[in-house]
Amino acid sequence: MDPIERTENGMENSTASSDEDLYICDQDSVASSVDSTAEEMFLNGLDPVLDRPSFDIYTPEEDCDSEANIQQRKRSRLSSTSSTGGDGVSTERWRSSDETDVELLQPDFTPVQVPGPKFLPHKCSSPLQFFQLLFQKIMMQSIVGHTNVYGTKCKDVGEHWCYISLKDLKAFIGLVIYTGLLKCSLLTEYWRESHYFSPSFPALVMSYETFVTIAKTLHFSNTKEDEQNYSKKGTAAYERLGKILPPYQLIREACKTYFHPFQNITIDERIVAPHPRTGLNAMGNKSTDRGYKLFALTDCTCGYTWDFFIYEGKLHASQNEGLSYESVTALVDENMLGSGYKLFVDKFYTSPTLFRDLLGKNIYACGPVLPSRKGFPKILVNRLSKNAPRGTMRWIRDDNLLFVEWKDSQEVQMCSTFHKAYEGDTVQRKVKGDAHRTLVEVPIPAVVLDYNRLVEFQWSSFNLFYKVAGSR
């Protein structure tokens, strides 16, 4: 499978986006109804604001070379790409690979800090020591205190609450990680005593009853502040993430403290599986790939998650630019990062408006783009035909914004602010001959080649995150 196809499909299936509400609520709260139209669009990698149907959008399946179609729609054609001429390259038609694109200046990479690990303790080498950089002792002690207070009030644990210590909390977290590495169908299986299957580790750490009790009462915030916040529910002052806000803020800050990204970065969305007493309602109700949506900025070189945030719902999002636009601008902070960064995103985020605004901050970007997205050129002259042979490409430029169409096993549309249309690169592909398929070299646009190479790095971070975060 071609890397760019796997990336697009994989992101849609495993990190499918949705514009439903996520609600912070107590156990007696009632979840709001789901916007099925928005949900369906997100599951297909669409943004309801940027990808609304339009009669001015022409699909790749149309016969783009038809002169009748061109003349019929010439007056009503709405294109975000203007006829610039000169250095901006005329955009009245799509160009071929043998036509020369303008030479672009390479981004001047000037990060705020030296990229790589930062401020690490001298003897920080073991996994536990790295874990403690993110889950610092003061935060762990705070969780122990809040859990003990909540445990004395919780009716689910019976009349007598047995106070937990910092050691108990560490043991509990260790078992949570363990259950993510060793999968069992039931939680009780980890404490099972059987001649055929009997994991010995969990029983040595703590009893099943203690583990379940801590899981039911684990609390991250002050209960009095929770009550005050709950009284504000329904108002603008209500903090939807109030119950997890203290560790949430500390972990985000720690992620940015101990590492600074290299030049190539990416953003993806992640779905964390829902579990009891998290204080959030999951997206949907039946699909196993639903849960709590996180947007994360990761380093393409090593997969390090530099920053992330939890999606709170469409009530907290503007309907002017769309969730995809606002997610990127919330994470890509040029004052914290620096300038000259190259951002690689999937088709959910790519839009001409976003890329232009990022370029104004000296942040460069590229990614696959939907032909139906607002701002994609509607020009039909010399556009890629549906019957074009493999390796055929077309491109069009609007000043610093490059659009590319390339025929692989499927049609691929890309957008970039730092690539030249074609630089002579080729890739091996099997092409159908008279009797059998033969391996041949076909042209490949530079933007597709770079995207395929670098987007793979996000999967190491992505897969590890799901392996552990989905364990409970």
C-alpha cells in the first residue's frame, strides 16, 4: 500500500474526527444529543465549516478536458486562485511536470531554543525517571490528597475508606501501564489463579479489590472547587475540564519544558477510549474507535508529543474558520516554537486559508487537500484526467501557495507553501503491461515524496499512546 494512502485511510479510521460535543459532567448529568451529520463528516475526514457542499465544486470524476463543460461553467466558476502572472506564475490553467516552477527560498529555521532534549537531570536514564519528569512528585502527592478526600465521601467504597499513600498511587499507575501491555478480556483475569493462565505480577503489587477501589475514587481536583464549578454549569464561567485541569496543565507544561521540536512537526487527532468516572462522555455510543478527542503537536524526528489539548466541544469552537483551522493555530505558537518550522498535516487540517495565515507567521506547511475544500482551485483547463497514466501530475501556483495533483493508484491532491512543483524525483511503481505488471520509474512531486517520508514518524508516538492510554 502506498504510504500516503495508508496515512490518509489510517488517520480516518483510527483517529477519525467528529464535531460532536464532549461534555464534562457528573454521574447524574445527561449527555446531549449527537449531531449525526457533523459526526459523519468527521469520520470521513471532513470539516463541517470548510467542506460544506457547493455547486461550484467540480469532482475529479468529471471529464475535466471537456470543452463544453469548460465553456458552460466559465462564467460561474469561482476560484480562490487568481491570475497573478509574472513571478507568481499564471494560474489560469493547470501545468504539467515539464513546465518550470519558480525557485523558492528555503525557510530560515530559527527556533526559540536549541531543538532536542532540554533541562534533563544529570542521571536521568531509566524509564521511571523519564516518567517522573511528566508526573512530578508534587503532582502525585496532590492526587493522593484529593483521592483520599473524595474517597471519604464516595458511597461506592462502603462505610470505611482506607487511605492510600504515594506508594499505592505509583503501584496503581504501574498496573494500569501493565494492563496496557498485557491484554486480557476481563480485568479479573490479571488476578486469576489457574494452572493454565495466572499472571503473577498484579497480585504481588496489590489486591484486585484495592485496585478497583482506587480506580473508582481516583480524583485530580479539589472537591470544594468542584462543587463551586458545578454551580456555574450552564454559564460561560463553567470549566468543562475542571476535574482534570491541575494535572492536565502540569503535564502540558512539562512536555514543552523538557524538549524543543526539530524543524519538521505534525499535528494529529487522537481518540482515547472512554472509562468510568473520567468525567467526560464519549463520542458516539457503540463504535470502539470513539472516545475523548485530543489534538497533539508532535516532532517528526522522534515522535515526541510537544503539546496537546482536549477538545471540549463545538460550543467552545468558533464556526468562522472551522475546528481544523483552530486546532492548528491553538498548538502552533510561533512565540514558543520560533520561525521556519515545516508543518506536515493530513487532509482534515489542510486549507489554503490556514496555510496562508501560517506563512504570515513564518511557519511553512504541506499536506493532502480535498478538492471540495474552500479555496481549492476550480480551474478545469488541463486538469488531471481520470484516465491519466500512473505518475502523471498537474500543478498550479498562487504566489506562495502550490497545489499539485498526482496520479498514483488513486488521484492525490496536495498543497504546500515550501515546495517546488517538480524537482525530477521518481519512484518505483508497478504498471500493468500486456501480459503482466512491470516495475517502472514514474515521476513523483517533491511534496508527495516529503510527505510520505516524514508523516511515518508520527505513528510511533501515535501507536505507543494508544497502547498505554487505552489500557484501562
